[in-house]
Amino acid sequence: MIFFDVTKTGGAGHRSGLMRVSERLAHELGAAVTQVRWPDWDRAVKSTDWFLTAELFSHEERPGFAEFLAEQRCQTAAIFHDAIPLRFPHITWPQSVARHPSYLKLLAGFKRVWAVSETSRDDLLGFWQWQEQANTPPVEVLALGADFNGRARRVHTPANGKIPAIVCVGILEPRKNQTLLLDAAEVLWNEDLKFELHLVGRVNPHFGAPILQRVKSLRRKFAGLHYHPAANDARLAELYARVRASAFPTMAEGCGLPLLESLWMGVPCVCSDLPVLRENADGGGCVSVPVNDVAAWTRALRQALTDDPWLARLGAEAAGRSLPTWAETAGRLRAEMV
């Protein structure tokens, strides 16, 4: 039996990337798992059973969780996402910064850990080494699914007869770096280039207000700027169907699901040249641009909006790539929890 942790999944009024991972895994694992929430399950487990979590946790959030791991009444497995709160504490919610070391230490008590990228794996192993953590479990890289909500892949052809458009998916916060994107877009709008920029994502309640204010200010000047605070998958699919490219100017990621999902939809992605993103971007369909280089981002966006042969080549690369699915991700987990 596999007991799958859904303590946070569906319990919040928003869908973060972490919750999306849990939701897609829960769907694909289906009848192979029993969904449980901490602490509301009796934990009458056998030594051959597994407890699997893709969520974040800490001593403060889950009383008795450390003791549960130490008792080893069943096998335990976790999916590790990132060490961003430790690497970028100045732009991370303070509570996350305070609790993240506890989370990384608790991971050392699991039997199996999968990281969502090589970069995340290196960060976790580096933290354990720095903490001189003994008896740590093996950590392997788990490819996350790229398939966007079960939609079939296709060769992307932007809608004809409409103003060219770009979409950027991610919570409005400094880490996602929408300010850089707005700076580059403003340069292009001031050049009288006609295009739309669609920002999709809720506002970070701790850090996002200045970015939202910048969006509101620019919208009064440029009709091409659109903000979607609560777009569902159907609306996002409509946006992917009409844009020429996606933009992902992020400064830090664990994996970068928006990049993978853009490729699945056949939409070329202009992304930051972070090592974690290049793990997927270098396979084709993407253009990597130096982080925080406004001039380079302006050039890349201009090309995405105006260069049809360039865009067609990237679109063909995206459509021709072999990309992992959530069914394959779930299948690997099932196969390795034995």
C-alpha cells in the first residue's frame, strides 16, 4: 500500500507549482495509492507499506512528523523541490526561510528521496554535507511531467490576424522577475511595436504589491498589457493557442514547470539562462537569455514577436522533442517503491 500525502493539496485558495505536482501525481497514481492528510490518519501501517509526499513540511506545521519518520514503521519517500528559501532569503516569505532548514533536515530521515532537477539534487546534497548530516538516503532525479492537463501535443501555429502576443506564467513576486519582463516590454511598446503581454498568476501577498502596482501603471499607458490573476487551465490553454511564445524571466527555480508545459503545447519559450532551466531548455524549442539583462531580453522578445522563420524553427523543435509525461513520472515512482 502507498499512502500519498495530500495535506496541503486542495486546502489553499491558490494552486502553486508544488500543489500542481501533487495534484497531477495523485491523479496519475489513482487507485495505486490511498490519499492521507496529516495528522488525520490512523497510521496503522505495515513495514512493507510506503508513505509518499511531494509537499513541504516542518516540525512546526506537523507535530509528531519527526517522530513518525524516526519510528520507521513503514517505508518513506519524498519528492524534493528546491532550496530557494535558503539561497534567496531576501525575496522569500520569512516563514518559509525560517522553516526550510527543518524541512531539509527531515528529508534526511526518509528512505528514498527524488529531486525534481539535477540542480535541486546538488543543493540538497550540499546542504546535508554542510550540516554534516549522517545516514542520508540516496537522492535521484525525477523528471516531472510536461503534459499540460492531459492535452494532446501539437505543432503550434499562432492565431493569424491578431496582434502578436507573449504569455508569462507565474506568481507575481521578485523571484519570478516580471519586473524585468515589463522593462523590456515597455522599451518595445515605446518603439511602437504592437503586441500583447499576458501575465498569469496570483500576487505574492508578502512581496508582490509593488509589481502589481507597476502592472496597473503600465496598463494605463499601454493597452497591450493584460493581467490574469486567476486563470484556470482552460483559459491558459486559450492563451497558449494564440501567443507566439512564452516568457520565463525567473531568477530561481526547482524545475520550471511553465517551461515544460509551454514546450508541451508547442509554444517556444524565452527563458532565463539558469542552469536548472537549461537542463530542459537546451533540448530545443527555447532561447536562453542572461538573467536581468534588459537589453538582451528586449532583443529576444523583439525577435519572438517579429521573426517568423526563427519562431517556426523553435516551434518545430518544441513539437519534435521527447518530453516526459505525468503517467511516466507516476509509473517510475510505483516501480521504485518496492
